[in-house]
Amino acid sequence: MTAIRRFRGDDWAELWALIEPVFRAGETYSYPTDISEEQARAVWIEQPVATFVAVDAGTGELLGTYFLKPNQPGLGNHVCNCGYIVATKARGRGVASALCEHSQSEAIAHGFRAMQYNLVVETNTGAVRLWQRLGFEIVGQLPGAFRHPVEGEVDAFVMYKRLTG
């Protein structure tokens, strides 16, 4: 069973171990593959409004994470943005779905009216299918917007969902 809770400072070492391989692989996030631990902590923990972790309710082991932040400042700050990462060994167990559903509830609680994903890499087909299943629409396609380390320049999608609360 998975529980989702707010990130705590003592989670960082385990969280960094979970997100670092994803950043290093360079297949789904546009962060530099040589991002430092300090830079990663800033973008995942310090800059967002909130960061959450999914934990195995039995062992307490981190299974995934997401952050929640405004997508734009000022007059666009009613639309939020999230980033999600699920541990390799936890994939296919519903963790990403649980994180996304939790993030929508949290977004509404924080006053956001919509959620936008700015750069969903087209080769990340599992994520594209999941986001669509959870009500997100592809509202834009950005030709060659992502430099995939294996596939070269690939398209990325802008995905959007209006939230109700």
C-alpha cells in the first residue's frame, strides 16, 4: 500500500537517490544531465509551493515524488505545474496515478484552477497515456523541442487540464 505525504528534510538523501538517475538519463526532464545535487534540491524542493513523496506504507521506502508550483507568475499563477518521478522498481504499481490524483487535489486546495505540463516528451509514451487517461489533453505539440540522448530531437507535448473543486 502506498501513502502520500509532504516531503520532510530528512527525506532528501533517499529522494536524491530516486531522482538523480532520472535526471542523469536525460530522457524525460530538460534539466542538465550534470545537474548538481544542490541545483536539484532547489528545483524540486525549494522553489515549488510544495513537494510530496509516495512511501511504501509498510517499509517507509520512497516510491515516488512530485512537486507543485505555479506555472507562471502574476496573472498566470492560477495554473499550476507539477513534475513527477516514480522509482524504477515501483513502476506499474499505480504510484504515478496516485501521485497525479493527489497533486490535483492539492492544487485545488492551494487555489489553482488548472494544471499544465509544459514539456511531456513524446517518447515517454507511458506518461502521455496516463495523463490522458487522467483527463489531460494535448493542447500543443512542440516539434523537436527535446534533445533525447538516444532518439535525437523529438517532439514534446503541452498538456492541460482544467481543475474543478
